[in-house]
Amino acid sequence: MELWQSRAELRALEDWRRQDSRRQGKLVLVPTMGALHDGHLSLVRAAANLGNVVVSIFVNPTQFGPGEDFEAYPRTLERDLELLSALPVVGVFAPPVQDIYSGTEEVTVLPGHRARGLCGGDRPGHFAGVLTVVNKLFNLLGPDIAVFGRKDAQQCLVIDQMVRDLKMPVRLVDVPTRRGCRDRAALMNTMGTELRAADSVEYAEVRQVPDLQAPDRVQGRVLLAVAARVGPARLIDNFVLSVPQTGGADITESYLLGTGEES
């Protein structure tokens, strides 16, 4: 597993791609901000089924909102590398801030309507920061596929809109959140438990998928989205459900991006 800690060191990745002209696999990017846990590792394992995995570790300053402490965000690169070394990862890109942001940028990527409300409601500029850094990572690393967690559903859909609107040659794959059960009653129980444990609830809403508009009627694919604070931590969870137009009890988990045929 290679470690690239600057844009200059990425030449090694470029050389590898040029030399391996017979490469059958795709280059698959898993973007992270580090402090890796089992959820991140499940994304890497899913990505390994799609091609040659590169993981980015970059704490992005432009997506932190008012009152969110960029400096306090955990940096655990040594431990992260140890965890990733046990997985099929080609390399890790972990650049310093100055390699990604010069401080003189005048252009950012502004999100559309999917960024309104939910996590975008009380975090002005958050999704502009997310889209800008993801755009930079796509440009620097040139992945064929990028893998994100379905748990960050709004982020996935906002990035999906950028990729579609800017005609980026990247396929997005969202990986389902691993849960112990998949039936409707258990899902509702999980969400209820999370809400009862919270010190304060920022939102608990239902939105249409993929446009994230508030539905006139809950049917088709919908997102159940929750954000809450437990102590100093801000936690989010999302459930993508398929609700029959005829009503009834046949509510199941559903896909987020694409057609649901690829994963």
C-alpha cells in the first residue's frame, strides 16, 4: 500500500496507471476525513469488489460550519494507515491543506436544491465545501468510480447532482448502512431508540428521493432523515424506504443512487 502525502507524490499513481495499460480493474476512490471506523472499512471492502481502491484522508476545512471546530477534528493518520494496510488498498492520498487550497481560490462549486434543509439548513456553506473538495479530489485522482456511504444520504444526492450536471466521468456507488435487521418494525424501532437517546434533535423529516423535496404524500422512494446531538457529538442517520402507492405494510429498504441494479 502506497502513501502519497502531496500532489507531487501523486505522480507515482499516474505512473502506475500509465504502465499498467492492461489494467482490467477500475480505479475506485473512497473519500474520507480519516478517524476511520468500521463504517469506513465496510466502504473500502465494498470498493474492493469494484476495482483498485484508493482512499483519500483529508480533513476539509471548507465544510465546517459556524461553531464546528475544524482544529478539534481527530487526526489519526498512523492508526488509519494500520487499519487500511489489512485491506486491499492500492494507496492512500493524505495531503496537507495547502496542497488542496491555496487560499486564493475565487471559484467554488455551489450546490442546488438538494442541499436545502436537513444538514444544509443550519450549516451554511457546508455542501459548497463538500462539493468543492470532492471536485478537487476527482480532478487530482481521476477515479472511474467513487464510493460513499448511504448513511450520508443527502451528501450522496448532492454529489450525484454535481456529477450529473457537470458531466463528470465518474460513477457513484452508495453502500448501504450495515444493520442487524431490515424489516419495517425494526427500522422504526432503531430510529425511535436513536431519538430517545438524544440530548436534542435537530431534525427528523421525510423527504422524496432523489430530489429531497418534502412529499405531499409518502409513497415511492422516501428518505427518513434524523440528526441529533448526544453530548458533544452530532449524529445523523438515514433510512431509504420504498413505500407502496397503495399503502399497506410492505415497506422495505430501498436504493439511493442510480436504478438500484448496480451496487
